[in-house]
Amino acid sequence: MRTAFLKRLVNLARRDKRICLVVGDLGFSVVEPFMNEFPDRFLNAGVAEQSMTSIATGWSLAENKTVFTYSLANFPTLRCLEQIRNDCCGHNANVKIISLGSGITYGQSGYSHFAVEDLAVMGAMPNMTIFTPGDPYEAEKIADLALQTPGPAYIRLAKNGERRLSDKKYSFGIGELIEYKSGKDVCLIGIGSILSECMEASRLIEGDISLAVFGLPVFKPVNENLAVEVIRKFPYIATVEEHSSYGGLASVVGEIMSRNRLNSKLLKFALPEGFDKIGSQPELRSSCGLTAGQIAETIKRAIDA
Amino acid sequence: MIKFNNLVKYAQSVRIKALNCVYKSKASHIGSGFSCVELLVYLYSRWLNVSPSLARDPNRDRFILSKGHAAAVYYAMLAEFSFFPNEWLDRYCEIGSLLGGHVQHNVPGVEISTGSLGHGLPIAVGMAIAAKRAQKKYRIAVLLSDGEMECGSNWEALNMASAQKLDNLTVIVDRNGLQAMGFTEDILPMDNLEQRVAAFGCAYKLIDGHNFQDIESVFKRTPFTMGKPSVIIAKTIKGRGVSFMENKLEWHYRSPDTVQYEAAMKELKNI
């Protein structure tokens, strides 16, 4: 989805002269097309995420630009959190933060490269819109949506090779739940690349349990009315995310259910706090009960119990 | 442009207004404000292309007060130059007032909110890059405290400023020698600050930050070197203008009691 997003960004930049890109010395082999075509709107800020973020803010405010920052995992978010809060959000600047490597995408790189508290932290930032595409199709749509939405944004991308979640073309607005697969027993809501496991889980369990799969490609602000309409139809809700179980999707869904007195049972699939194992992404998912088979099995047990 | 000979009077008026602010509100940082009165008055009266009528002009010069805790003095100066009514100062730090203890951009004349140190210079670098890339002629100035030069983000930004040859950027360091817990030289010595900024690719000048002649002669020469950011290290005195506040750490925090207020006012008015 990274490639799809950046290709779309280059396309948009041809029409929209406001678009600039500032990278934190990362993006080798993917940001070059932008850099070569728009050298005046590109900057490598170096390994200096604090100044990268403030520079993006100053650039945006002085000349009314939409400045995208780009780096990996927690580098463009946690490393420069106060710059995001005070500079980008405090001035409602058009700075769009792209982080590559959502969740445990970089499993073999270890703890330093796990972006698993980012939704909790970025979700608390004022004026911040958060994008969590599930596949390349959504990533491309999100490039447009981020550009149309004023103010700061956080765009959480996985790396490459995610399969399409749906054959259909569809559009989505801010905070809308998207239905990829219908069902009636369990409503499974996922965000990001782990939605592929959700789709597979639904297939594995078919015949036994009717599992609907929904995504939330714009995580914040969530469209609560729409979420309530969906959630109230199901006796079981399951949230699936490559994020800590604190402050991510499970928290958001749980809060909506509580506020709206929805009595469905909530199952949460997330990473344990302080997760620091090493391995490939599939191996690490497996170690936390986040593979399609494990999700299907856990849901089955919960319903049978 | 305001006449050079009137600058001293403006500085005196700004100090009196700022002292009233912190006396009434019991707020802090009067010492930090008093060290940069002349610098601010000079910038807004004779160097920056800004005024209340140019506040939204896309070609105006941009100024950022990175040491946002000097808010009382900055706001007093903005009121002095008619960015908003003087009466607003009467409600400094009160509920419902726009004017708080650290600079906020919803106040007329303020470009950027500050208060956490180490933010203003990197933002100024972003603005200077924006101007260069858009081939605009406006200039960007940022005023920092010397203690603030301990922030790594400033050195990230200077690194970029020289790499991008930002000669439209002027960085002013209010070198009063005191930071929140004591003298800078006792905490993290920076007596060779000018060598450090030179090593980062900046052109620099040292000035007496309370002497308008000195200030003007140096600011007139910016950019000092084509293709390089200009850094002005202004030697100043914390608490300047009130004898018992000068070079005293406690006036980073204290607000004057009635006796101190009256004594200070007497000194300021007798200049």
C-alpha cells in the first residue's frame, strides 16, 4: 500500500502545486519519483524528525502548502510528538504525517520498529485526522482524502503486497465503517493490513458461524452514528488490530458501545502491552493469536461457551 | 518607520507596561522579558516589514519569539505598536483574556505559538525554505534564549539552515547568561557559542543587546554573508532596567510585591 499511496501522491502533485514532501532520510526507492519530478517541493530533512516536523509546519504556514512528512514506524510520530502537538496541531497546519510500518510490519527489526502505541498517542492529538487503510486501493483513496481534509493528519501505512479486500470499487468518508463481507452472527472490525487475516478468518469459519468483516479506513474522527447502526445488529463484536490493546480500535469501539448502551459482547484481538518479540510478521501474529486460524478459533470458542 | 531617537522612549514604555502586567497578574518571567526589550522594539520599529495593517500580507516579514515566556514584554511591545489596544494588557493572564503567560498565535501580530523551547527556530527554517522555494523576498527572524540553545532541535535546524543556504533567516540569541536553574556557564557552558554556530555554517555577529546603535549597525548588515544564515548573539542583562532585578535568577520566577513594584516603577520612569 506504500507504493500505491506514493504513486497517487505524485499524480496529485502534478495537479496541486501545494503538495510538498519532507522525508526523514527514509523512503529509498519509493520517494525518488516525487523528488525527481518536484525538486522544489521536496526536502530530505535528514535523521532529524523534530526539525522535520517543525520545518514542515513552517513551510505549510508561510506559503499555504500541504506538506507530507515521511518516515518509519515511530520516528515521525513519537520521536517528535511535541512538535506534532504544539506546531502542527496547535496551528492546525496542513501537515500530513506518513508512517510506514504499521504495527509489527517490521517484525524482524524488533521493538524499536514496532508502531503499536501510535493510534493511542496520535488519537489524543487535537485536530488530527487518522487514516488506517487496509489495502492498496484504500491507500490510494486516502491520498485524495487526506488532501481534501484540512488540518494535520496521520497516515498509517503497511509496506507492500497487501491483497485487495474487495473486488468492488467503493468510496468512503471520514470515520465510516466499510463492509467487506456481510454476515449475521459476529461483526469483525479490523484496521490496517491485518484485515487480510480477518477476511481469511471469515472464510475459514464459514458454514459454522456467519462472520461479517468491516474496516475503518479513517480511524479518527469516527462516524459514531454509523458505527452504532452496524454494531447494534450483532450479538458479538470482535476488534482486530496490530496495536497495543490500550487506546486503539478496541478502546474506541468499546467506548462507543458503552456510551450508546449496546449490549453486544466485545472480543478484542490486539498485541499485549510492551510486545518485544523478534520474527516475521506472520510468525509474530501467530505468537499473539492474531492469525486467521487463531481468530476464527477464538471466536468459535467464545460463541460456544 | 519610527525615528531612531525615539527608540529609548519606546523601550521605557514597554518595560513599564510589562511590569504592570506581571504585577497585576502575579505572573513570572519579567527578568527574561526585560533582557530582550531593546531587541524587540528595534525589530518591530525599524527592521521587520510588519505592522498591524500588514498582519495578513503574504509578503510580510515573519518574526517568531521562540522564548515564548517573554510574553508580557512581547505583548506590551505589540500593544505599543498598535497591534491591539493597550487595555488588553490590563487583563494579562486573566480568564477570558487572549494574553497568557506564553505567546499564542491567536493574538494579533503573533505568527507562531511558543512556550516549549526549541520549537521557534525549526519552524523559522521551514518558513525560510518556503520563501526561498517560492522565490519570495520576505525575511524570517527568530529570537531565542541562550538556555534554549541547549535544545537539540535548534542544532538540527541550524544544520538545515546552512545546508539550504538560508540567508533570508536571522537568528537572534538573547545571551543573558541565566537559565531557569542558574548561570548558563555553571550548567552547560556555552562561552564559545559563536564558534559553535560558525561550525554549523552560520555567519555571526556579537552585539550589545541593549544598545540601539549597536543593534542597528548590525541588523542593517544582514545577511552578513550571502548564502549563509545570520546569527546575532546579543549580550544582554536579565532583568535589565530595574537595578535589583538585574542578573538575578529569582526574577525568572518572581512577581514584584507592592514595595518592589513601586521601586521598580520609579527606576523605570526616571530614565
